Amino acid sequence: MKALLDDIKNIISSSKTKQSFSGIEWPIAKVSGNEIISRKNVKSYAYEYIGKDIDQLSPEARLLFILKLRAYLNKASSGNFYKFYLKNNRIFVNTTEENARFFGGRLEKLDNPLSIHFEGGQIYGAPYFGPDYYKVNGLYYRIISFESNSFSTNKIDFAEFSGHHELMVQFIKRKTAVVDNKLAGKEKLHGIVKGASDLNITSEEAKEELRLVRKQLEQKVESLFFAYVSLFVSANTLEELNSKTIRLLNILDDEGHTPFFETHSLQEVYKSTLFGVSPLFGKYGQEFNTSVLSNILPLSVDKVSSFGKKYFSRAGNDVYLDLMDLGDGLNVLWTGPTGRGKSVTARDYAWDLIESTKMKLLILEYGVSSERFVKWHKGVSYSDKIPFLMFKEDPHYLLEIFLSQVDRDKDNINTVDSGKIYERIKKGIEEDAFNSVDDFIDYVSEDYEEFKYYFSEIRDYLDDESELPTEAKIIHCNIKFYPKRMKKVVLAFFMKWFEMYEGDIMLLLDELYKFIKKEEEDVGSYIDEFIRTFRKEGKPIWLFTQNLTDKDQIAYFEAMTKNCDVRVCFREGSEISSLSNFKSDHIVTLNSLFYEEISSDDVGTSRSEVKFAVLGPTVNKVLRHPKNELRYTVLNTDKDFTTMFKNWETGYGGRFHECFRESVITFMEARRELGV
């Protein structure tokens, strides 16, 4: 390690001298700094380090060079902190003009600077699988750093975490203000100074704090030393890497250290993955900065204190929601006007519940709001056809399909007729006569010629397939575009599928009102049976409807919703004066909800900040749901995502769809796994 750092030091100190690195001879060129930003007299210069023959190094050598160069710069910087990161396909170091001479005295500007070659999905030959870990030659790496003023690390077995890599300790000299002979809070002040060095101060509050600190520093200062320690965690698998990281974070937390991940931002991930292509997102055509890219995802699915799932809100407070703390089989009623966020909130939460378990999610809806969500999570949708023959050996199911198409009174179908049809179906099953939908229709029609006409309208919606894919976590059906006679067949099919499925499953029934309104009364009876069956089996049901007053118009409604343990209510169109089964303080809470458009200057568009109330036996709480631009775009663009990614696809040879999806999902998994 020392020899390697000496090599790096020699390479950096002279642009004319070639030094050996992992058996390869190559120079480091030095470039003059360009002022990239100036805010309130805060200056930063970016100095590029460009390797001529770095592409000749092995992937592992490239990665280790980057990691150790960054560590060396921080350690050997004579008390000055340097931010090492990637931007526009080059290596950058953030520093100040005063400290620029550390990089070798006079900095020469190159007329034709050499560019570092980036391959799609790689940084110096190292595939980048998320914002905080690399994969090189089959090994996974993550940089974990922490700050300390005690340097106590006795509990850490560094060999266990880092293998052959060593601990990098960077001693950072910081100036801390003393006001009225009392030392200002060093942690807070340190965070401000560090934030200033990142030059990404966006809030007026942070800018004002920085101005005050600078004013205090002019009066009286006291020097303090902090240690920044970086550890290159390595493992054979991502699971092992995450496990090691969790153990390491726990140890650091026990010792009073503040750990953090060495990562600049998601934006650099995407830029480096797709070199030379601007990160524009479909509907808005705007470049999204790092805060938006980072904030599209819940920070954790773990229970935070006793409040449940934690959402992130750029407006300030964290958002907590825990709908499953009352036990299994919890029923939830979601109400609120279209576009207010109830479906988005519920689906995101439902996915977090099922993705790490064997539970499946069945979504039945009267509309298209879930289609993008289903595609995003690789679910299967049966909004065009159903695999009719999946239960071809069940005579009760096939008889139910037949009876769903007839009007018993009008068609004079009595109990005897039903029995005869049932016997005919049983005989066909014994003879293995139902190998296609047409086989079934023709066989039964031999005794009941008019039977085939019952199926004329719905024949094109019945598929000869005989199974559902077992690997899909989400089963979805939009019943809206099926003919009325077919809707009962669809519901009968999914009812049978639920009865036969042996694992855990939860039901999301969106637009309940449209399912059970008066015009769909016969369909409503199926929905009623569906809900009663789920409730009897102790499976969770989430029901969605527009208004809390729907129950006054529909007979089925109150029976369906009275057993909902929790009601999640978004702002109604007008004030609510009275509701049965609601307490007065619930009504006050509901009337306090709001829906507000908030400008986002950094992305040139706006977003929605939604308040909603969670009302239940043990909770009466108003929460906030930040609908942000990127998540909205992802789940509301066209089915193939072509609109969203049209500006990126050329730069990645048409392979970006899957790459982006996997990167974001990996990011979500890593943050959930680590509980950050």
C-alpha cells in the first residue's frame, strides 16, 4: 500500500515523469483550474486528472487507482479536504485556488486535453451498479467513511471487511468558530463548512448560516482536527457486501462515529453510464439534478421508531406510514379524488410489503392507473384476455362461467337444466375433451345448440393458455375494456385462482364505485363475493373509491367497507360536515387536508405536495406524500418508456431501458438493505 501511494504521489507531482503502476507506464497530465461556480464569494476550482493509457490497465487496477488516488489526495493534502468525483466523463477534484499548488505548483493548461474513455455502464472498466458500490472482476467494493475526533476504532477487524485493502485515514484541519468564548457546535459547523465545499447549497437557510459562520470566523477562530477514515469494504457477493456494511455501520454507531457512503450523486451514475448523453426525462425534457434523482425513492421500508415506512420530503419533514402494524389481514379503505396520489401511495407501499416476501399482489381495477406500475415491476396483466383453460378440470368453475352468460329467467334455465349441463361438463373433463376454448364450446353445444351463441360476444377474450406465470409478483387486470358479459367471467376466473393459490396474497381493488354502481349490479355481486372470500381467509384487502359518501348511494358499499380497519383519506372536493362511523375530530382532520402545487426551480417544473389522513383504531394522523417529477414520469409515460428515454437511447445503443430500471431497483434494494 505504501509503495502504491508513493507511486501515485510521484505521478501527481510531475507531469513529465513516467511512473510504473501495476506494470503499466503512463503519465498524468495537469490542467489549469476553471472557476465552475461562485456563490456569495465561495469559489471552487475543478482540476482534471487525465490518464493517457489508463484503458490499458486491468479493470481492478483502474478501480483501485481511483479509490486510492482519492484517499491519497485527502490524506496528503496538508490539512485540506478535497472532494473527488466524476463529472462529464472526467475525474475532478474540488479545491480552492489557494490550495491548488498542492497539485504540483504551476498548473499548465492543455490545449487538447486527453479524454478518459468511458464504456457504457462502466467507470474505468468497473461496472457501476448503484451510487455506492462497484463490481470488478467478480468482487464487490464499497467505500465507507466516517468522521471522528477520537480516532477510536478498536472494535473493527479491518481484515474482515476489507480483505487485502488497508484503512485510509485522512486528517482534516478545520477552522471552528468561537463566539462569546464558547465553542460553537462543531458538528453543526463542520456540516456547514463541508456543505459549502460541495457548492450545492440551495436553501436560503443554509446560505444564511454560512454567512454567519464566515462572519464569526473573522472575529475569533480556534483550530480543531478531525479524522476522516475511509474503508474499502470488499466481498464476493452483493449480499455479503451488504451484510458486512450493516455490521460495520453498527460498530461505528456504537463507537459514536458518523458513517457515510463515499458517493457523489445519482446524476454522476447516469452520466457515466451513458457518456455524452444529456440526462433528460421524457415529458419534461429537463435535466434533473441530483436531489430529484435521490429523492424519488423511499429511504427505507424498515419501521422507523413505531411509525412505519419512511418517505422523504424535500419540503422538510419525514413521512411515516405503517398500515400493517395491526397484524395480518388488515383491510384499508383509500378515498380521494383522481390525481391526488392515493393510488400511487398505496401501490408503492404494497410493493414494499410484497417484494421481499412470497406474497403476491392481485390488482383489479376499473381504469389504467396501475399499468405502468405493473410493467415497472415485471408483473403480468390480463386486461385483454384471460387463460380460460387454467381450471379446465373443475366442473364447478366451468359451470359458473356458463351460468354467468345466461339469464335464468329469460332463458328458462332451471335447476334441472343446470344439473344436466354440469353432468355434460364432467363427462367432457373425463374424456379430456377440453384442449381449447372452441373444444369446450363445441362439446357442450352438442346437447345445447344455443349455448355457443352465449359465448359469441366474449369468445375473443378467452385464451387457450392454461396457466399464469408463477414468477410474477403482481397479477393485474383492468376490467374496464371488457364487455359487460365478460366482466363476470373475468371475476369468476380470478376468484377461482385465489381459491386455488396456496400462498399469501393481497388484493387491491381500485375504483370500487365503478365496480358496484347500479348499472353494474350483477358485477357488484361478484365483487361482494370476492371481498367476503378474502376477508374470510384473512387476506388483506385494500379498497379504493372517490368519495367517502359513496356508501350512501350504493347498497354494497357499507357492507364492504365497514370491516376496513384503517381509512386513508385524501382531500375531498368540498368540506365534509357529517359521516357515519366517523368521530368529530376525524371530520376536522379531513377538512384540514390540502393539495398544493410547489415550484421546483432546479428542474424547471412543479410537483404536488399532498396531505392525507390515516384514521384507524389506534391512529389519527395527517401525513404528507411528496409526488415528485421523476417518479410521476416513470409511472405515467407510455408503456414502452420510449417517451421517457428518447433522449438517452441513442447514446446507449438501445439498451438503456433495462439498464436504467436495474440501476434504480438496485439503488432501492441497497438503501432498504442498509436501512438508510
